[in-house]
Amino acid sequence: MKTKLVLFLAICGIANLSSAQDSTTTAALKFSAYVEAYYSNDLANPADHLRPGFFYSYNRHNEVALNLGYLKAAYTTERVRGNLALMTGTYAQYNLAAEPALLQHIYEANAGIKLSKKQDLWLDLGVLPSHIGFESAVGKDCWTLSRSLAAENSPYYETGARLSINSSDGKWYAAALLLNGWQRMTRAEGIQSAILGTQLSYKPSSKITLNWSSYLGDERFGDQIVKRFFNNFYGIFNLTPKLGLITGFDIGVQEIENEETGRWIAPITILRYSINDQFAIAGRAEYYGDKDEVIVGAPGSGFETLGLSLNLDYMPVSNVSLRLEGRTLSGQGDYFFNRDGQRSSSNTFFATALAIAF
């Protein structure tokens, strides 16, 4: 109850900030909000209304639920910037379950300062969007309704310091990060060493984006503290004014028991076609291979799954989207359950989501 009261008071504080600003500050301060509700139906019909445990978004079965809702204040001037966004929804409930209770409602909270008058060089500190991957928790920014297996099992957010620079022609972006951990706001017990991240993006034209992100640091694996090294590669290609392609590849390496090394990979391809200004369709093919169960636990045989999905979007106006998706997963082992409660090698679900940004 105390957590909800603090969250309510904080939201009220954001809403009332503008009354204390002068005209210059008010122009630099912008407010926004986002609401995304959904309904999903898993053909396995789980009694606890939860989809498989490696899903953190749209994971409630056979009920209307709020995936993500947030209020955001963004402050931007030539030399200073900051963001504060407070959220609620099943995404926050399940994806931030390991965080302290009060921090589970923070979507974004950071402050930044420009370090050079001549270069676009910034230092930002706080809770930041992840530098890994092309998907975020905000559905309107993604080509598919649900997130990929790669996105669900890599950081959506991170906490730390980010030093970043944009080239003068806008083609290059580079960042170096000092982090608290793999999607953590507070450090894991016993970890004291530096945890590092890097990002390098190249946009040779408005039609192409190429990105490489990396992560290196200590992680907890059971009772051990081990090293993790992870790389994320992706490209976004606007092939024609109507047709777009995203292709990505994740590969991670981590120490596991008995001085052995575990690996996991996650290739993905998404093809999206805009029928007109209001309708679009998208298809996704993905694979997640974690034979050593570094990220996704499985009943003894490692986790290997192929996924396919088909998506239909309807956008009656620019800030509203209504989406439908069918998605199926086919595994090398019995990772899932069927309607009779018996283990199964496949899982299929359908979902719809309505999102409004304002």
C-alpha cells in the first residue's frame, strides 16, 4: 500500500511540475503518456493464467490486462537533459519482479549533461533504456505485437553511466557504458568488478541502420560469480517505401559449472509490409538456442525453440494502433504444456493489443 501511495504522489508531482516553470523552462519540458492493453489466449489453457516463464510481456492468458502504462516527463535543453517515467502493468509486475518494490514502477529515470560545446558528446546517469536490441517494452515502437525471444531474454533497461557521441553528419553513434548488471537497478550480492557495455551504430542512409552492441561483466550463476560476454548484431533495412526488413543475431558466452563455458544464440528475421497508411502486416521467424541453460531453464535437455508469428496492424490515426497476432513455438524438448496438463514440444497463442500514445 505504501508503494502505491508513493507512486501516486510521484505521478502527481510530475503533473504539477509545469506550474512552477518559467516560459523558457516550460518549452524545454514535455509530458507524454502511453497505455497498452491486451488480451491473449494460449491454446494450452494454463490454469494459473500465465504463459511460459520466459515471456515477460503479454504473458497473462484469457484475461484483459494492461501490459504497460506510463507517464513521462522529459526535459531537454542545449546542454542538459533528463527523463522520468513511472509505469504500471503486467510488464512491470513480471519483468521487474526481482527489483526492490519501490523501484518496480520506474520505467526510466536519468539525467544527462553535454560535455562539449562543439561535439554531440553526452554523459547520462540513471535508469536508461537498454543499449541491446531493436525492440523495447513499448509496443508502438516495435514491428510485431509481442516481443521476440531474444528481446524477452536480454535487458529491456539498465542502470549506470553512459558516455555517448553522435557524429556531425548523423551517420555514426557510439556509446560506452558502466553498468550495475544485466537488467538490474541494484547490484547483485558479491559482485564488485566493473560491468561494461558498448554500442556502435551506423546509418549510411535513411534506409539502412546497422548496429553492434556488447556486454561484459560478472553475473551470478547459482551460487557462483561467473563472467558473461554477450554480443547483439542487427540491421534495419527499408527495402522500399512499403517493405521493411529487420535481421538480427545474438550470441552469448558464459562460464558455467566445472570451468566449462556455456553458449546461447538467437537469430531473428522480421519482414513488414505497409498496405497503406492504416494497415500493415508483419511476419517473424526466430530461433533461440540455449543448450547449456544459461538464460532459459529447461527440464534437463537444454532449450532450443523455433518460433513463427504473423501480425496485422490497424492504425486509424497516427497515435493509436490495434494489433492482432498469432504465434507458435516448436521446441526440441517438452518445454511447454498442452490443454491436458501434459508436457508438449509446442506452444501456440493468439493476442490482440490496443495502444494509445499521447
